[in-house]
Amino acid sequence: MHIHAYEKLWLAASILLILLLIGSVTYGAVGPGVAMVSDTEPAIDAGGLDEDERFSEPRVEQVGENEYEAYVVAYQFGFEPDPIVVPENSRVTFYVTSRDVIHGFEVAGTNANTMVVPGEVSEITVETDEPQEYGLICNEYCGAGHHVMEGKVNVVS
Ligand code: CUA
């Protein structure tokens, strides 16, 4: 196959653009207060959360010296538990699922932010620093009460 020089140039330019896009998505995960990484595990029965080991009792559990796991359920129109109480200077992984429709899970003023999809478990890890009360907001339209759907994340000493 014969490729003209300018076609090679275009090819190189488009590959570079793709790499830049991937880079910009992968990057951008660090911010003030809490830093986060996010990904999503598949497969949970949104209608059967009451029987689910992790989500029948939404809670925060200590899993290491300064390590915690928070199991959070989003619903129309709130979050459970509320407030979510986590210690300062620790690493907290939030596992968030929905019992009804798509919601958002955004810790206001930080870049901790994920979509919450029924049937899936979204995972976000944050590092807490000083005690502070954060608002928790839903940033996906989820019905009539969307604008009043909120919670709290309290970082305590
Ligand atoms: Cu839940 Cu908007």
C-alpha cells in the first residue's frame, strides 16, 4: 500500500490527538481536600439490596488502620447513610449503588464524583484530611425531587 506523505502526517496527527484525549481522561484525578480514583463494578440486583451483604445496612466499616469502606445507597430522593461519617487522615473507598434510577454522587467542593447506576456498584476512593462537613449532591436528573436530593459527608477527628 502506498501512503502519501501528507496522509502519513494526518495519520500521525490523529493518533497524537487520540493519545492526548486518553491522557486528559486518565489525568485530572487529583484535587484539593480529597483525591479520587473511580471505576465501576458490574452486576448487583437493584431490587434485592435488602438481601445484599454490603447494602442491606448502608454503613461505614473500618478495614485497616486508616482505611475505611463506605457502603452507600442512593434512592429517590436521598442517600443512605446520611450523614456518612468518616475519620480524618484516612483512605475511604465508597461503594455506591442505586435502588431505583440513575443518580449522581458528588462530594461538593471536591472532585469526588461518580454516576450511580441501578444494577452497578460505583467505586470511588478518597483521602480525607482535616475534619470538615461536605455536602453530598445528586447531579443526575432523577425525578421530581432531584433538586432536593442531598446528603452529607462528615470528616471527623
Ligand atoms: Cu438523584 Cu438527582
